[in-house]
Amino acid sequence: MENTSSIQIDAMLKAQRQYFRTGATFSVQYRISMLKKFAAAMKKWESKLAEAIWTDLHKSYEEAYLTEICLVNAEIREARKHVRSWAKRERKHSPIAIFGSSSYIVKEPLGSALIVSPWNYPIQLLLNPLVGAIAAGCTAVLKPSPYVPNVSAVIEQMIADTFDSNYVAVVQGNREVNAYLFRQKFDLIFFTGSPALAKTVMAAAAEHLTPLVLELGGKSPCVIDRTANIKLAARRIAWGKTLNSGQTCIAPDYILIHADVNEQFVAEFKRSLELLHGQNVAESKHFVRMVTDKAFERVSGYLSNGKIICGGQTDASQRYIEPTLIEVEDLSSPIMTEEIFGPIFPVITFSDGQKSFADQVVDFVLDREKPLAFYYFGNERDGWNMIKRTSSGGGCINDTIMHIVNANLPFGGVGNSGMGHYHGKLSFDAFTHCRGVVSTPTWFDLPFRYMPYKFFALVKRLM
């Protein structure tokens, strides 16, 4: 895919800044009309988006719809329904110190936004933030991933067919284009990607003190206690791990399991894989491939980091890696220090000893960077206790992945897994500046605030 030139990018940014200054995007009715156009575009281009993502990732229409297209549609519906109330000026209580004045929060769009998305969910992770930008009244530059060229090309065509480029536009290219974009002065950068690249984004943004939303990843633990419903846990974990072939930022990355249920879990995990994908996973139309040869080589390299107890088959020509459970003893090996982003699942067992299973798990998790997700299977009360004692961007008790589905919940990371949140109203908030304004009447003027501060003793008691 051809890189968008710096000359084109400069002209695009200038046009968007000028358009924003006209105030056209400030009108809530305008925002609603653009969201309606967006919804119509999603319907019009759905089949082409689905075809493109099958070509790039071998992702079935069903999975593309459930994990990408329908989430964008739901986000648009939510914004259309509520943007008028979200954008409304809010009146707040005024303290006695400003007696007679009225206090407000004014919701103003930040301005020109840059939205950069990765390849693993190339529709959802680019277009969901765009919903927030439109709802908030911003202009937007979209930068899709070059690793899914067919999806990126279709999205560019869809955006050009739907919006004027001085309002929403697409920039294509590699990391050199990314680097150029990050050096420009935006009013917000919304970046989804790896923690390593996020550091580069943050350093570039610091030059202009540009605010950031960083949606990253990390190694999300999946805890299986002896009290878990193992059959159900295995099915939900197998689904969560093989969804998009593990190329999901909130995929369970590794398993911490009680030794008493380890053997049973392995057996049920194998059965669950067969129920989900058939006897030969390679023939399943719902099993996604690694995005590139480089990704295949990286992920398949983890197979040598432990003892394979389930799966382990690969096909480089198809970029296929079979869902795999692997026992790990060396916690310093790459499989336990790097985000896997694939269908390989390291398993670490704990037994109750001097420390309880829960204490060992909590120590293990706290010794590492804060993950994007935390998954616990077992007694719900014990799950809440582990949630309380650890930290993560989000998570589930007795499930995986599903917290992303609820637009009423914030989605985002903490620490190494990101900063900022979005989905639902929080998408609107991410692209909005809340401006505090006090309106003071002119028909009277309290003398207490003026020098030489007469009646100071009285004022001090009141305040």
C-alpha cells in the first residue's frame, strides 16, 4: 500500500483545522446527522469489509460481524441516542464564596484528533473511536494498519464516500508515516497498539503537550481455582483464547491453575476445542490465521519454551498455529515475558502450601506489569477478593472477553496496559474538554473579595 505523502498530510491537517474553526462541527444536530451517515455507511460497506477481513486474516463473516461490525453499529446507535444530553451544558452548585453567580460545565470538542489502530481488529479499533470523535464534535484523521491492506483500503474508500476529507480523512502507510503524524500538532492522539510503540507515541506527543488515550495490551492472566466449573471454564477460556486466533489485546495470555484441577482442565480444554472448531482446527472456517509470516515465526517460536500438553501443530504456508497448551517452568523464558498474541497458552500450576493458592496467584500477578484484563474462574466471592487485591484495565469473573461487550463499562488499561477509557459516553468524554465557566451578575457586587479585604474575619468564618 502506498504511503500518504507528508505534503498530502500537511494539506489535510490544515484543511481540517480550518474547517473546525468554522464551528460547523459544534452543532449537536450536525453531529447527529454525521452519525446517521456513518450508520448508513456501515450498512452499505458491510459486505466489502467482511470480504476484506477474510482475505487479510481468514476471519469468518460471523466472527467479523460479532467482534467488529456489530460493536461499531452499537456504538453509533448509543451515540445517536444520547449525544444531545451528553453535549448539554451542565449547571453545578456554586459555593457561598461566589454567591449570586452561576456555575457550569461546558462540553467542548478538543479539536483535531488522530486515531491510530492496529491490525488485529482493524474495523472496530479504528471506527469505534471515530464514533466518539464525531459525537464530541471533533475532526479526525484515521490511520489504519498496513498489515491488513485490504481492510485498510476498503475503510479508506468508505470514509471518502461518506465524509468530506476536511472533516474525516484516512492516511495510509508504514511506521514512517506514523512517526510523521505523531510529530504533528493534534488536539488528541488516540492510539491502540503495543506498550513499546506507545512509548514512542507518548514521547512525540510531549513535544506539543498533546493529550493521549493509549489502549495497549500486556499479559492478561487467567486464574482457574479448584472451585471452578471446569467444563464451563474450559469452554469459555478456549473460546476467548481462539477468538481471532489469540490476536486480541484482552485475550487470556497465560493460565494460573490449581494443581487439583489441572488434569481435568486439560481434558476439557481439548473437548472444547473440538466443539468449537471440529476435529481438525486447521479446517475450521472460524479459526483465524497469523497476520504475517513474521507474526507466525514469532508465535510459533514459543512452542520451544516448555512441554506441549495439547496441540502444537503448525503450517507456515498457511500461517496456521494450532491452539496449544504448554507447561512452563522457566518463568524468564520469552513465553512468560512477552505478550503472546497468538493461540499458545502457557500453563502454570500452584498447590496450596505455606501460601494459599490465592496468595500465590496474587503475588505472581503483582510481580508483573498491570495487565489489560484479569480473568478468574471459581467461587464468585473469591473472585471479587482477587479483583480487590490486584489491578487490571478490566476483567471478568467466570468468563473471558465479555466485559468489552457492555458499552456501559469503561474500556481501557492501567499502567503498562494503557491510559484513558472509551465506549459509550466515555467515548464522547475522551474527545471532549470539560470547560468550567462561572457567570456572575452585574446588578450587584460583593465587596469582600477586594483589597484591602474588609470584614476578613467574617469572610474567613463563612468560608
